[in-house]
Amino acid sequence: MKNIMEWKSSLQEPRAWLGALGIALAGLQLTVLEFSKAPNLMSLSILVWLAIASLIWDKRDELKFHSSVFSSVFGATLIIFVLIRSLSPVGYHLTVSPLICGVGLALMASGFKGLSSYWKELTILALLASSSILTGILNAINLPQLTAKFSNGSLWTAGFKSYREGVSIILPTGRVEVYGSCSGVESILLMFFVGVLFLFIIPIKRIQQVICLSVAVFIGFITNAIRVSIMAVLVASSQREAFEYWHGDDGSLIFALISVLIFGVFCWFAYVRSLTLTSEIDEDFLIDEE
């Protein structure tokens, strides 16, 4: 009976309602993404929301829920604006709307003075909102041609008689062109975000942060280039069904998971494992002193 009373009283706290609202807004974005058929952005958004939930949970006891009337009304207005626009089929912006909702929630929870408490979460949402800008930057460096060069070099090293013309990889019995999702933009963006999320969760030195992000981007580029090489071989072997699978959303998602797994293994051995060992040594030292 006592536990039931405590549970009911906790539901009456503002943080419980704000948490429920945050979950609902995250669910709204994922639902819109489901209908938009954007699997790569869906994977990225799931990672973003999980990371934000983890960050807020870790500091839940440190957050101060004191917001002025103006801050609460302004924050609620931002969220209502997004909800009203979402009634239109094209009114909900897949990357910008979550940032607006995040700012609104932070204002409702802690006011303008408390926005700094959520700087990591808002930075993550801001990066998600700027994904189109980051995509433009990657396209400006002619990423498809770089991917084609690397994929052709990989095939040549593996013993295949391949050559490249622009963004086309040509084998004696087939050819593929590196455009769209094959260019590696989505893969690199995904790994860049994964690297940023890791940096926000695990504290490491500045030079290590630069190395970590560089490795994440490099892994995204390499795995996508290998995927392109495999597709070129499949085309040359007249395996059309296999090519369509690896060229489609399912094949792209598998290579995205492989990229994240490789990056996770790298981070474990390069950073997390050393931090764990250091923590265990410190604990043993304290026990010996006692």
C-alpha cells in the first residue's frame, strides 16, 4: 500500500509529466519517420533519443525544476506550434522540430536560466537539425568520387580487373555508379553522430576526442566503400537479387550496424577499458587504505 501511495505521489510531480511529454514527442518524431521511409534517419534518431534519455537519467537528481510563468508559457507555445504543424502531412520537419520541442521542454522544466543544464542534449538535437548542412559539406568535397576511387582500389587490390570512370566502377561483365545512398554521406553522418554521442557519455581528453571523431568518420567511409565494392562484384556476377538487397535499405542498415559495432570495439579497447581499469585500481587502493 505504501509503495502504491509513493508511486501515485511521484506521478503528480512536474518531472514525471515532463518526462512523459518528452517520450511522447520522441515517439511523434519516430512515427513520422516511419511513414517517411527514412531508415538511416530513423536509426540516427533512435540513437539520439536513447543518448538524451541516458544523459538526463544520469543527472536526474541534479536537475532543478524551477521555471517562471513566462518560460513555461513560451516553452509550451513552441511545443504547441510543432504539434499544430504536424497535423499537416509536410508540416513536421524531421530534424528541426525535435530541436524546437527540446528547447520548449527545457524551458518548461528549468526556465531560461536553466537551459545550460541541458546543453549536451540541446547540442545533440542541434546537430540533428543541421544534418542537411553537414550533408551539403560532404557533397561539396565530391564524396561519390572519393568512394568510387577507394572501392575501385579495393577491387584492384583483391585481384579484380576493374577500372574507374568518374563515379563509375567498371568490371569486365558489369558496372555500378556511385550516387545517392552509395556515396557514403548517410554512413558518415551516422558515424559522426555516434562519435559525438560517445564523447558526451564518456569523458576523455581533447586530443582523444578529435581522434575518436576522426576514427568514427573513417569507419563510416570505409564500410560504405566496401559495400560498394561488394555490389560491383554482384553486378559483374549477374546476381541481381543480391545486388538489390545490399543496395536497398536492409543492406544499408546491416552495414550501418557493422560500422557501429567496429567503432564500439575500438572505443572499448582505446578508451572505456582503460577507464574501467583505472576505476578498479582506485577502488582497490581505497580498500587497502581502509
